[in-house]
Amino acid sequence: MEWYEGDFNDFEGALIRTESEPPVFGDEGQREDDMKVKIDGKVYDTSKAEKIATYDDGLPRMDLDYIREALYRQDGVLFLAGESGARGRYAKNEETGGKIGGEGGYILSLEEAKEWIELTQGVNAANANLLLDEFLII
């Protein structure tokens, strides 16, 4: 970690912490991926589902446009589970009328899953489509 030698007043409103402090919201690093999502009355557990592909837009978690999600299959059902910032698909309504980041899930049809793969996987799309079609990649 490089230390900023200038005036910290240049960063008004920014969170400043020392190396000895624990990680805070927005820090990058390892996070637990397990999530239980209730969709249409059924609970889907990502720890028990087959993960087909993941997507992370690379933005920090505190960014309004941040999104991190994965495509799963459980009991023959395809679903997305993830989290996003306040402008993403997983945003929640705040009591004061605004939006906040959140997490959740959506059931997808096979066609929607293939479209999601094409939009998010780039050079890995072929491998993800093989997994989607239940072919084993060695």
C-alpha cells in the first residue's frame, strides 16, 4: 500500500484508514460467495447449486454501478444470484425514497442464460455455453 504524502483535505468525504484498521465496506478482497435466494417461493442455495459462470464489472463495491453475479443451475432451474450498487439490477428501495445497493436473484430461461453469457463472458463464452448445455469441460 502506498501512502499519500499530500494534504488529506484534498479528499473531502473520502474514507481514510490506516493499515492497522480492519477492512471496511468497499474494500476489495475475498468474500463469501454463498447466498440463499428465495425466488417465487423456492429457496435456491448457491453453495449447493452448480456454478456455470461469474461476472464482476471490476468496479469497487461502493460504486453505484458495481455488479457482481453468477449464473447457477439447481434442480434443473437456471438462476442469477448477485449483488449490485444502487443503479444495478439488485438495488433495493430505501425507506427515504432512494435506492441502495443490494443482493438477490432471478430465474432465467435457457435463452436468457445464453444471452447473459454472451454479454458477460467474452472469450470464455464458449466454455460457459458448454457448461450450460451440461457438457463437461476437462
